[in-house]
Amino acid sequence: MTNPPSRSRKNELMNATPNDEHLPYLERVVHAATRNVAAGGGPFAALVVVDAEPVSLGVNQVTKTYDPTAHAEIVAIRRACADRATFALPGAVLYSSCEPCPMCLTAAMWARLGAVYYAAESQDAERAGFDDLALYRLLRSPRDTWSVPVTRLPAADAAAPFDAWQAYDDRRPY
Ligand SMILES: [Zn+2]
């Protein structure tokens, strides 16, 4: 599981000055996130950039679409991939108005993105009442302390789907 950056890494990030390459994209997602509040969405936006071309701006749509996974990053990645009929965007860059939550960070990794840059920190989101930081803390704590029990149960043929996958010659690895 991916952990948030260490404190020293965070200080390094805080001290980093966005160069001209990143600044327009960061400004765009921060403004879009702010505008999304009055539009009835959560205060988050994200942008996928492919070959220095902004291709997909996503804003948080959780409450508007009744979709708990409709985080800005997920919306942006889904659209960028669907528009290109691909499930991977190697080398693409994700800009987010806030440090991505664990779901979005791993979505970026599933999409094989090349880099993730963000503006606000999870602490800022936490101050506004969002769970991003709590989820990072939870994932670092023992699973038996989680509020949602996650339990493996023995089941016959549990490995059969993987056997079928490996035996299927026309599979599309991802
Ligand atoms: Zn997220």
C-alpha cells in the first residue's frame, strides 16, 4: 500500500517552487476546484496532461451523481482513458488541486501515469471535513482495528478465476 510522503519529503515538496511547466496546470485545477463548490460539487479538481497537452479536466461529482468514487482524479482519468480507448496512459501527468486520497493515488498507478502533482495537502482537506488523511492513517493501522471488517473467507475454487485467466490465450494483460 502506498503511504503519503514522509514529513521530510513533505517539507521538500512544500519548499519546491512550481516551475513554468507545472504552474498553469496547478492554477487551473485550484480554480476549477473552487468553482466546483458553487456548482454543487466537492472542492476538488484534477487534470490529466498527455504529451504536454491537457486532455481531461475532472471535478468532484460525488454528491451530484450519487457516486462515492466520483473523485476529481477518477473522473479525469476515466475520461482521458475512455477518449483514447485505452486503460493505461504511461507518461501522462495528473495534476490535482489536493493531495490524492488512497483510492485516487492507486487509480493513477493502475492507469500507469508517469507523475502526480498536487497543490493543497491532505491536512487542508481534513480541516474542511474530508477523510483523505484519516484513510491514510487507517491504511497504516492494523486491519483488525478498522471500522469496516475486511475478512478472507475460505471458498472452494477461489483461485479458479486466476487459473482461467492464465489459461486464456486472448487475455489482455493490464
Ligand atoms: Zn480520491
